[in-house]
Amino acid sequence: MVAVLRTEGLSKRFGSLHAVEDLNLQVEEGDIYGFLGLNGAGKTTTMRMILRLIRPTAGRVSVFGKDIREDWIGIMSRVGSLVELPAYYPWLSARKNLEILRLATGGLPRARIDEVLALVGLERRMDDRVGTYSQGMRQRLGIAMALLPRPRLVFLDEPSNGLDPHGINHIRGVIRDLNRQEGTTFVISSHLLHEVEITANRVGILKEGRLILQDTMQGILARTVSGLRITAEPAGRAAELLRAQPWVRGVKAEETGALRVDCDPDAFARANSLLLQNGVTVSELTPARRTLEEFFLST
């Protein structure tokens, strides 16, 4: 795969505050990259440096294989972004706002405006003044602005802000469709970890300005396995047998009657064999997983 975004030693200091420190990100073509971190971890600062909205203290950024300092205008013509609050003229309609952006961008057909407004679900309100819009509608307009030039790479900072569940589902579908059908690469900063879990294929976790983990979603989820969940009869006998094994660190009964067994993945088959050989009937034996949120909070 081709890296469409790479940062090397990217750092930003505000006085004595190290907002971002020695950041080495890699986003490959066709990724939906989930960028996670607590408030203040440095996610927005990182995006702003990549887009040259602020200057880094150190490090370099390459987009499409080129240093952004060398061909910023050419690179940004293929990049869309919504970072922090969308900028718009509240006394103009959504269509007029996008017309101004189209003229500033140059080379886009006028029909693209209606197309992108329909894409984000604003086709019925496109001629209404943006000042009359709800927060969720303004967020949709910001996403439409980011998508207007048919970018190859899109940065979305908390794209679900202000959206109701229907809106979140709609925008999720837009991201997936553009990624699948047009190969658009997305970098999405979000505090909605479940959304990242079901949307992204790769994830980077930022903590106090440092990238502490970067992996595929499959690799991240593999790390969330935390033992076994077993439903067996008789449950008491199963718990007694398992607790006696040196490779079992603990057994806890859930309210459902299932057993939560703390052991390593290579002991899963051994646990099943142990119970069957001792006359215990096993009706369920599955890996017990932490949610992405639980994993994130534990890192």
C-alpha cells in the first residue's frame, strides 16, 4: 500500500507545553484511519499542523509522497478538511456558501454543489440561510465543504458533533461509500469510540501528545481479548475445575450464570478439554473481549 500521509518526528510546543511530541503517523491509501485520544491529547493540533494552519516546532509532513512545504497548494487541492468548527457565511444559503468555495477552488462544475449537498442530506434546505440551521445541519454543511473538491484525502475532526443518531448513521454511510466506491482516504478524529470501531480499518492512539499505539483495527481488537466466557453445566463444578489450574488466573461468575475465565488465549482449547473430560457440558466457549472504549481507557 502507498502512504498518502506520513509524519516524521512531528512536534509542537506552546511555551513549556509539549502539545505533540515526536509523532510518526502513517496513513495508507484507502484507509479509514481513526485518530483517538482524550481531549487535549493533541489530535486537533496534529491535524492543524498537517494542514499548515499552524507551524510545527519540529518534524516534517509528507502528503502523497511530497513534503507539504514544497508543494502546499498542489497538495491541498486534493485534500478536504473539517477541523474544529466549519466556517460559513450565516446570512447566505448552503448553496451560496458552496458556490463561493467552488469559485475559490476553481475548476469544479456547478453541479457538484447540489451533488454534495444531497450526499450529506441537505438537499431540502440548501436554499435556506445557514443562520437558520441547527448545529447538526451546520456540521453536515462543514462535511459538504470538505467533500466538495472530490478530495483524495479527507480530515474530519469530530465529524459527529451535533448530529443525532440518524445523522451519525447517515454520515457513516457517506464515509464508507466514498471510501469503497471512490477510494477516498479518511483521517477521522472522534471521541465516539464505537463509531471508530465499526468504521475505521486502522487506528492511532494519542496520549499526552505521543503516539502510543498504531495498528490495524483487527490488530487492536485482537489485543482486547481478556480471557474466556464459558457457559457450562454444572457451573459450580466447572468453576472448581478451572480454579485448580495453574494456567488460570481467576474465575468469576457473571449474573447470567456464565463464567468469566482469566487466562491466556493459548489455554482456551485446554479449558474446553478439561471440562469435557470431567463430565461438564459446555454450551458456550467464546473469547471474552473488552470494548474498544475499555481498551482505550486502559492504555
